Amino acid sequence: MKKTKNTKQDILKLLKENKIISGEKIAKILSISRTAVWKHIKDLKRKGYLIKATPKGYSLIDNGDLLNEEELAYLPYKVYYYKEVTSTMDIAKEIAEKGEEALIIAETQTKGKGRMGRFWYSPKGGIWMSLVIKPSFSLKEAYLLTYIASLATALAIEKIAGIKVFLKWPNDIIYKENDKEKKLAGILLEVKAEIDKIDYAIIGIGINVNNEISSLVPEAISLKEILKKELKRKDIIKELIKEFKDLLKVESIKILNLWKDKSLTLGRKVKIIHPEGEKMGLALDISDDGALLLKTEDTKILKIYSGDCIH
Ligand code: BTN
């Protein structure tokens, strides 16, 4: 089973490295039969690759934004790729309970979950993924994961899309267009922990890349709308995972400073909405334990650990 998968990846690699390559040459390099080559080519076509057969050999045609297990095979996590799921968070939970670390990606979600119990619209073309990790953090440090994830997402978008983005507390990735601020991506964190140790964390990341935006969410925007062209989602995913792994090694104070540098929230009058009610005030800073410090009108300074923030 494993061998079949590797052979397919090897053939794909050869097709990517050579403009045109004959079945005979592939068979010779990989020490397999011509029939085996043909079968794998057929399978790759079924997976969505455009492979042209010419008298001189096979040639792979760039088909833009293809996402599948082969394309994501070089990530440092085991990848589970689906065409459609209820929510990648549901699959991630099952995998996390088995003790695995993994990345779960789906083309569409029928019951995408947003923060505060909201529905997350997840049509084709976006990045909808959940990362299951078993960090060596204490429960007290779990807050860092949302800061790390939103920073990694922002940095990856900036690098691949070549645009500047900002962060809105607690973890929205925002694009500024004239005087409008629009949401490009969001993060959802679920943690299972004991008193002093995290069993696992599931980081759900949703990025509007090549997808259409629902008219029901006018405050959202996609990278395709901004750039007027499509991007390869795998490039963003690879960069994001790289940034995420790098940031995991950085000390917490530096993470918070990096986050603050990109923040739109700090220095603004904001309204915080959370289950116990609403609070208005000036967003002063982020405390060392990850809370938003809010100076209210009666000049009290409140520490807000969760909620929604309206600018
Ligand atoms: C937010 O409300 O801003 C958080 C949105 C998180 C959406 C992502 S998409 C992948 C993962 N699966 C879900 O159902 N939600 C998260």
C-alpha cells in the first residue's frame, strides 16, 4: 500500500521536473513496468491532474489550484484530505482522541464552525483546515496558540499574496481597503487539557482564498477579490505551517510583541461582547498572560480573556 503511494508521488515528481517524459523512461527510473506507469498516470488523472499523452511522452499541464494528499505530502504533519466534511473540527477531534498529530483539510464544509457558535461559510476555493497538535505547553500558556496561529496565518498571506494584513483581537485576519476593514481569515481554538497539561489542541483555520463570499457576510473578503487572480492554496498552507512551527519555538513575550505590531485593536475604542454581557472601553494592551486590557469609562482596567471585539 505504502509503496503504491510513494510510486505515484515519484511519478508526479518526475512529471513536475520534466516538461515531457516517456513512460519507458519513468518505468526505467523507478524500476517498474510500463503497465504500472500507465495505471498510476490514470490514477493521477482521476485525482484531477491534467496529463497530456504525446508521442514523445507524458507532460503535466499546470492546473492551478489543485489540492490533494499528493500535493500536501511534503508537509511535516500527516495530512487527511477530504472533498466534503461537516467540519474539519469534527474529524480533527476523532484523530486527536487517537493521540495523533495531523492536518485535516477539506474542499468544503457543510457545517463549518465559527467562533461564538457562529456558522462559518465554507464553499469551494477556500482553505478550511484543522491542525491537531500535542504541544508541550501548560494550560496557562494555551492562549499563546491563537496568537501564534493568527500570526502564522497573517505572515503566510503576506508572503504568498504580497499584501499587508492586520490582526483584530482575538484572532481575525483583516485586510484594509480604503476606510473599510474586511475579514480575510479566522481562527478557532479547541483545547483538551488536564489541570496542568494540554492533552491536545485543535486549531481551526479558515482563509478566504479563491472562494466566493456569501452576500450574508458583507464584512468578509477573499484574496481572489483583492488580487483579481487565483492563488495556489497549497503555497499558503505550506508557508503557514512553516511559520507556525517556527513561532512555536519563539518565547511568549516576543510572540505577543509580534502580534501587537500587527494589531488594529490596540489604541482603539472597542466594544467587547461575551456571554456575560458587553463592555466598552479603550483597548490598551495585551497582558503577559494573553488578556486584552480594556480601560472602561469609569477608568477601571479590565482583563478580557475571551469574547468578540467590535471596533
Ligand atoms: C472565526 O469565527 O473567525 C473562526 C473561523 C474558523 C473557521 C475554520 S474553517 C476550518 C475549521 N473548521 C471549522 O468548522 N471551523 C474552522
